[in-house]
Amino acid sequence: MKQTRAWQRMLSGRRLDLLDPTPMDIEIEDIAHGLAFVARWNGQTHGDFAYSVAEHSLLVEILYRRMTPTAPVKWQLAALLHDAPEYVIGDMISPVKAAVGDGYGVLDDRLTAAIHIRFGLPAKIPVAVKRQIKKADRISAWMEAVEIAGFSKAEADKIFGAPDPALTQGLSIRLRPPVEARQDFVSRHAELLGAMP
């Protein structure tokens, strides 16, 4: 019986096995490129450009820093990379994840571990850190819902929880060409990696 192919060729030339990913097959340029072309909200947003996972990840990292200003740089990097597996498995909205079941989570966990190890993070980050990153992720989702996805504030409050206005002050959703989000993602990654002890 012929085995189904479970690897994908990356633009860097790496061949990433989705069922058994290794840190050696992870490149930040591949991640940034993929995330810059993956649309949040299945593309159901207002504007001339899709709101990409790369852009979302940059915002989550900013929100995480605002929430935890004394957090070590490695956890800021973890916040930036929180959705990195989506460069190959896409951004599946929560209702679809629930319908698909555990398989998506297992795939996401394997890719996350390989990505973390590649960039000097532990395969699994501490639960308390993961919770804080998830909180920043939900604040970003609230902002996206209200600003570009057509939700009322009351509806977004009910689904995502109303954020502390101090955390979102001066921030807004940016819709721009993928190349710009990709470049900023790579640059921020390099800054954080360079600041790690």
C-alpha cells in the first residue's frame, strides 16, 4: 500500500515532515512568508488586504509585553511564535477546530515543539506563560473582531472578553501588503533572538 506523502517542500528548500517535524527543517523566513499569506478569520474581514497571521502575531507579542513588561525575552519570542505552525497547517477558526477534533491539536503541538527547539525555547513553555500569551491572543482577537471582522463591541465582549483599555491604547489593526508583514515579522524575530542570553 502506497504511503501518503506527509511532507511539504518549503521555499528555503527544506522538506518539512508534518507528522515528524524536526528543528533542522524550520527556517524563520519560511514561517514569516507562510504566515504573511495566511488570512485570519478565513479572510472574512473588511479592507483591501487580508489580515494575516504574521500581523496578528506581531500584535500579540506587543500585547504580551504590555501585560508582562518584566517577562524574559524568550517568552516574548514565544508570544511572537505562538501561531507559527499555521505557516504550514493554516489558521483554522475555532468552530472548525472543534469539528475536526484532537488531530489538529496533535499536529500543532508537534510543530510548535520543533519550532521552539529551533529557536532556543523549551519544547513546551510553562503553563503560566502560555496562559498569558493566550490572554494577549484573545485581546488581539477582540480588536480584530471589532475593527475588521464586523462584530459589535457587545458581541466581541461576550465571546472574547472585554480587554483592559490601557492594554490596547494606541494600538489598531494594520492591513497591509504581505511583504511588509513578512519583513516586520523577520525583523522582530531577529531582534528578540539577538536579545536572548
